[in-house]
Amino acid sequence: MQVPMRITFRDVPSSLAVETAVRERAAWLEQFCEIIACHVVVEAPHRHHHQGVLYHVRVDLTVPGTVLIVNRDPQEHHAHEDVYVAIHDAFDAARHQLGEYARRRRHETRTHDTSS
């Protein structure tokens, strides 16, 4: 990454273990595509008395030519009561978006021979 990675904790105590997990997943993404900058937000926006905390992880990736944003909504996945599962899911979704981005870029830069 050209710009140092930023990790923000909202309504969640910062944790070295969580930060390490986020950094490892971001490094994993870099093998698929050039990443200029990465900002990850880990938060627990809603606290319910009848269930555990559902973590929300947002990943903003700046890649050449665009910004990719991944939001993993905790209401969709009760497995997100585990912050590490929420991080894993967010970075898997980011990997899929990077794959789509890379395919579009390859297609845009490909030259087609129209003279047949």
C-alpha cells in the first residue's frame, strides 16, 4: 500500500488482536490487486438486550482509478456476533469486488482486432 492503512474502532474497544486480524486480511488482498490505500471501520452500532453485539465492518479500498466500498450489514448475519467472522466476511466480499474490478480493467485495456 502506498498510504498507511487506517483502522477505526467505533463503539468497540480497540484491540491489538482485532487490528492484527484486519492487517493480515488486508495483506492477503494485496496479492490480488494493487491497493493504494485501505481504511477499515469496525463498529458495533446496535446493542440489543436479547442478543449479543453484532459487529459491522466496512472496508474502503482505493485502487487505481476508483474506490471500492464493502459494507457487511450485521442484521444479515447473526454470525457477526464474532468480530473475526465479520472481518472475514467483509474481506471476502472485498476480494470479490477486487476480482470484478480487475476483470473490468482487463476488458477495458484489451484491444480487439475488428478487421476480419
